[in-house]
Amino acid sequence: MQASRDFYIAPSILSADFVRLGEEVDAVVAAGADMIHFDVMDNHYVPNLSFGPMVCEALKRHGVPVPLDVHLMVEPVDDLITRFAAAGADYITFHPEASRHVDRSLALAKAAGCKAGLVLNPATPLSLIEPVLPELDMLLLMSVNPGFGGQAFIPYVLDKVRQARRLIDERGLQTRLEVDGGIKLDNIRAVAEAGGDTFVMGSAIFGMPDYKKTLKDIRDVLADV
């Protein structure tokens, strides 16, 4: 159920009803979600606390048939890379500022069988990760400052998405370009036109009464990009 440019929709369980988490994930996957996104916060790197590897492991055991996309907003990061990999994560992304040795942290995730990537906060320049860009399966650009759901999209991040898309394409890389923060039906097309191909959406999906209709509306907006 992907559009012509191979767009992925990754609902963030941070906005799900945790009393019914398994049902919620089943429902968005049945509606057409391509990945399930985990916003892992440690109340240290970011001023909020969310959930740990046990939630990932529980959903893996539950039998979620799409990739589990884990975004680590934690510091230090290496121990949780290892633990989330063991819990069943498929993608693991982390902030370069949270690692003393970015190459080693990426290698940890890959050695455990995961796809690995880096995350840049809105004001963090792309130049910080250019040397390792060929090593990344995923580059995640934050379009809000991390730590809380429900924030508004920061418009200047669109220029950064365009720059990242140029870097990826000029080098002939297969790196997925994920964007997370304030993405909704009324701005997802602009993010896709700028070059994003993977979209994290929280309340814009889990806050809606009909997941199937919501995912269809998103696909329709992306259909001719």
C-alpha cells in the first residue's frame, strides 16, 4: 500500500492508547501502516520519560508484521542499542550527540542485525553526519525539538529535508529519509515534495477515529508526488 515513490507511514505509539496497545498497533497495521515507530525517552537527553525495551519485546512477541522503528532519545546510547536490538527492533536511530563514538554505536546496531541510522535535531546541521552518511540505513530529521508529542512542525526544517535529499541522491545512496514532528495531513505533501520518504505521525493518526480512512487520506495526498 505504498505510493509510487515508496513512501512509508510510521505511526508513533507515543500517541497510542497504552491500555490497548496491542489492539492499537494491530489496527494501524491493518489500516496500512508500513512501520511502527517508538519514541524512547530517558528524562535525561530529553525532558520526558516514555518506555523501554520490554514494550518493544512485547509487541514483537505479539506478532507485529511490519518493521519496528526505534528512535532512541537517550544518553548514553550504546546499552539501549543492544537491549532494543535484542528486544526485536528492526531499525534503530540515535542522536550523534549521545554517542562518544558514532561509528561504534552504528556498528553495534548493525552487528545485532538491525538497520542503523542517525537523528538530527532541528538546529543540528547536516554537516555533522556527512562523513558517515554512506553508513546510514536511515537519516531521521526532527521537525520539532524532541521530548514531547503534539508539537507544531518547524517550517525551516523543509530546507534541511531538501538538502538531505540532495546529499543522498548525489551519492547514490539508499538511505531512507525520515521526518518526525508535527506532520499532519495538511503538511505531509510539502515534506514529501522536499524529499522525505518516511513519515512519523502520532496524534495525526492515533488521534483520529477511523485509522483506515486516515491512512487512505494520507496515501491520497501522496499519490502524485
